[in-house]
Amino acid sequence: MRSFGPRSLAGQMAVLLGVALLIAQLLNFALILNERQKLSLAQNEGPAITRFADLAGDLATARPEFRAALLADNSHRGARFEVAAQSGIADAARVRATEERLTRALTQNGIAFREVRAALDERRPEDNARGPRREGVQFLRLAVERPSGDWLIGRMVTPKRDPWFAARLAAATLLLYLIVLGPTIWLAARIARPLRHLTRAAERFGGRTDPAPVAAAGPADLRVAIEAFNAMNARVVGLIDEKDRMLGAIGHDLRTPLASLRIRVESMEPDEERVAAVAKIEEMTAMLEDILVLARSGRAREDARAMDVAALAEAVVEEYADRSQPVRFLPSERQVLPVQPTLLRRALRNLIDNAVAYGGSADVSVGGTANTVEIRVADTGPGIPADEVERVLQPFYRVEASRNRATGGSGLGLAIARSVAESHGGTLRLEHAAPTGLIATLALTRPASDAS
């Protein structure tokens, strides 16, 4: 199943924390805005509604001859009250929320009424419509229809709601979001950077060269992991070196008794047994040499030198041509690459020997891509069964199971070729040719400067 989110640790941490923080900030923004609006309404319209409700209650209980004086006494400090036959508030201008608050205030005071109306204006009706507006204030018009059928109308100055409050709150919320998210992303990147270095070091290290230590960085836990990785690499290299020394010592110790045994066998009688014994000793000696080459190819001590790989392959092919072997070199372009020439010649000879032994002939060519130089050895033999391709690259495995060196060697030729390819940062591929045959390709990786 395809994932649509980022795959890196830093990306996932940033997205997770960013989304969680965004949801929290949006909820906080909505709650603050709602409470601020309620507070603004209570501070701006609450006193005016209370004043109007108190006047309506006083007016309902006052004697008729005192009602005009009561209206006049309350018409001051930005307020004006009157009784009229109509409310003067059109349906389109009504503010339902204010009407609900006025209804509650009248009900709580026990004042009887038929209908309430409320509206907000930028100017008073008597002001010149073309005159300047009064900044920071608005005119609240309230009207209540009394049981007698007339309307008590009040016009009062109230503070205007802050039109920029929501924008300032949104800007503050966004700023806080960025302040919190920024360090979070920085911390995630600080953790992920050493992990990327650790990953690249692990990918580069194949046990064939001395590993470059990874600089310990990041949090303490990550530093400990990097130091443990460096120590593990050192132990692996030490074990490989110890293995190489052990195999070298075994090879040296076995060569001497084999040479002594051959000297003694040379004087054996009859001739048939002497020839068979010498052949067995030579087979053991050749197998011992193959084992030592395979061991040395893992961590070769030969220095890499810039060479024309095509010229090197052509020189190897000429050796076979001088012995009248059916080996051809196909025209190839010049491909310069730092290689270990002795090991590369040995790997190429192994591939050619296999092609001649099993396919009857070998065609050698050299090509290149942006990232690799490829040496191809093709034959026209029966090839290798598909289920055997991977196993033939393992040491001592042979498709022909007689274990007779004359019919197939020691089973180390392809293993040595693959080890040589890997020591050059490359691979060995076996592919079936059409209509018959097998193509063995040594793909050697170009250095980063050359590939670019």
C-alpha cells in the first residue's frame, strides 16, 4: 500500500507535530474568538440593554403625567428615549442576537411587552448622511412594543466592536504555531542528519575496505549508537584480517608438504599410478591456490591504479589467442577506471575459462554507462538453468556434481569473479543470451567524480 506521507524520520516528525499543533491552535483560536465576542457583546451592548430595560420598567409603573419627565431625565450621556407609534426599525436592519438579549432582560425584570426590535447604525438618523462617521462608536437602537400598543424607543451610543480583533488573533496564533513548529523541525533534522550519515556508512561498508568512522553527533542516545557502530565495524575488519592471515598460514603450510609429496611421487612405479598421483596433487595445489585467491580478493592489498579496462581485457584475450583458444575480443571504446589489475585479470580469466569449457567459445567486450564500466563475456553454450543462476555464484557449488576438476574445476571460479567485482564496488551478473548461451557481466562502479 502506497504511503502519501513523508518517509524520512524528520519529515514524519514534522508532519505529525505540525498537524497536532495546528489542530490545537485552531481549537484555541476558535475558543478565544468565541469568548472574546461574548465578552465584547457584554461590555458594549450589556450596559445599554440594562439601561433600556430599567427605563422600560420605570415607565411601566410611573403615573402618566410623569412619563414625559422620566424620558427627558434619562435622555442624556449619549442616550435618547421616546415613545412613538412605530418602532422605526426595518426588518432588514434587525439584529436577532441583540433582540434575544433584550428579551431576556425584560423578562427577568418582569416587564410585559408584545415585541422587541434592535438595530445597529454607524450614524444617528438625525446626522448628515454625508458627514464623517464617529470612530470607535456605534448607535444602538432598541424598541419594545408595550401592551398599550405604542413603542418605547431608545437610541444609545455604544463602543464599536474591534474589527481587527480576529485578524490580530489569527496572526498571533500563526506566529505561535511557527515559533513552536520551527524548533521542532530543527530538532527532527538534527536527529535525522546523523542517522543519514550512519546509513550511508553502512551501505558503503562491505567488509572489503577500511571503514570510514562516522562522526558522533546528535543527542546522547544517537551518539552512543554511532560509537557502537564504529566499534562493530572495527571488530568486523579485525575478524576479516584474522581470517585472511589464517588462510594465508594454512596455504603456506600446505604448499610445503604438497611439494614434498610430489617429489616422492615422481619416483613411483608403475607409470600409470605415478601419473594419477601427480594429477591429484596438481588438482589439490590448484584448488588451494583458488581458495587463497578467494580469501585475498575480499580485502586485497593490491593498490588500485587508473587503467584502460578495455586494453586490459584485450591483453587477456590475446593470451588465449596465442594458445589457439576460441576467444575473441570485440571492438570496444576506451574505459579508464581505477582497478586492481591482478585481481581483475584473474576474474576475467575465470569467466573466459567457464565460457570456453561450457560454451565452446568466448566473446569479450567492454562497455560503459554513466555509473559503471561493464566487461561482458558471452558464449553460445547451453547456459545455466534459471534456478541455478544464484547458486553457481556460491563457493564450491558446481552444476556438474562429479567434483572432478577436469569436468568443471573447483567451483570457485565464479565466486572469485563476484568477489573481485564487489571489491571494486560492483556486481557480477549472469544472463541468458538469445537464442542460446550465457552472458557473464562484470559491472565495475565508477568513482563519484567520474560518474558525475
